[in-house]
Amino acid sequence: MGEAWPKMMSEILTAWCSSRNFWEKPSNNSNSCTRLVWLLLVVRLPHSALADFTFWEYDVADKTLRKVLARALVATAFAALATTAQAVFVSGVFDPPDVSGTHTFDLEGPCLTGSGPRAVNDDTNCAVTLTRLTVLLDHSFPLNFSSFIPYTGIDSILVIGGQLAGVHTGLIGAATVSEGTYAGSWWIQYYYNFSTDFVFEDPVSLFHNCTDPSCVVDTAAVVTFFPSDANGNPLPNGVPEPGSLLLVASALGAGWLARRRVAA
């Protein structure tokens, strides 16, 4: 929601409630419901926005209004947690013949639904970023692509059975080697070929000194993807991702709100 959200919320609530004398300064011992709600919201608000959120400094005297505002803000907090829950990391390796390496992709939003190619980034509701990349020539000499990471030049992904199966990127690079056997400029590119009968390949190609197809010096035909953490470590079997835990928390929160409404 960005930094504009708390400022807008603050202005609306302050203007509306101040005109009705609903605000009052809390005492030192005040157990303000608004402060509890603030603690829930702070997980989503940027630190620089805290000063803009006037609601933090006040309590609400009217009990009915206080309940309404608290429920609305708690619901917003749980909705924000559910949105965060959709972020997942997928890592993997690519290998032979001569180029090899590892990668981690950050997928934000409902990216892994259905099967088949899907557009990502730009105006879609799925954002994919390459957050980690290591590349070895002849399985021993490292190419340094760190200045291009994180990389967002990804226009589509391939999803098979709810799992990431392929990525299509632009040319990543150039990584430069100044001298020695591997001197020159190097680019790397992910792509995939897919047919309607779900036959596909997802190679990674390495370019040397130019970006024409004739400059491809090696293609890794074995490319894997698996659920991981941000550092590329596979997730243990049976251990929920943090996003899954947040979804559970959101569901519990929704249930709590429903019970409160029934009780009221």
C-alpha cells in the first residue's frame, strides 16, 4: 500500500472524528484498543510513515466507534498478512555440459496457479524476481553477475501442476572477465519451449562476446526448481512456509472477528 496509505487514513480519521469530539488524549495507564491495532498494522507500514499516522496519538472515547474502527483496522491487518503470504521462493540448479550454477526466484502474488505459460511483472498480479545467481564455467571458474541481481527482466514463467517449471528472461549481463582463458563479456539467459501436450524444455544458455544466437557457447539442458528459503535451501518436508503460517493466522483472525460480531 506504500507510504501514502497511513497518511490518507490519518487525514480521513482525524478530520472525521475531530469534528465530532471523539478524540481524547489517553492517560499514561490507558489500555487503548487503537494502540493494539497499531501493533498489528505496523508489520505492513514503512518506518518512515509512523509520524504521519495521527491515529496512534489518540484514543477514541465513544465505545461504539472504537469497536467499529478496531474491527476495521484489525481486518485490514489480517488482509495484509494474507497478501504477504503469497510470496514464495523457488531455487534450483542448472547443469551440464560445461556451464553450471544455482538460482533463487522470488514469486510475489498468485503466480503458481494452474498449468501453462503465464505473463509476469509489468501490469500482472504476479511479480517474479531473480534474487540469487551463481554461474561456473567448466564447473570451476565463477562468473560474477552480482551487479545485475536482483533481476526483474522476466516476462513469463511456465507453471506445471502448480509448480515452477520454466522462466523466460532477457539477457542477463554482461559479466566481464579481463584476462585469462575466459576473458571477455558473458551473458546468460533463461527460456523455455512448451507445447500444448505439456512437453517442454527449460534450458539456460551462455553467450560470449555478443548476444546473437551464434554466440551461444554452452547451454545447460538440465534445469531444476524446488521450493526453498531466500538463501536457496530446500524447505524441509512437512514444514509450512512462513506465508502458509500467515494464511493460518489470517484465517484465525477472520474467525475471531466473526465471533465478535455474533456476540455483539
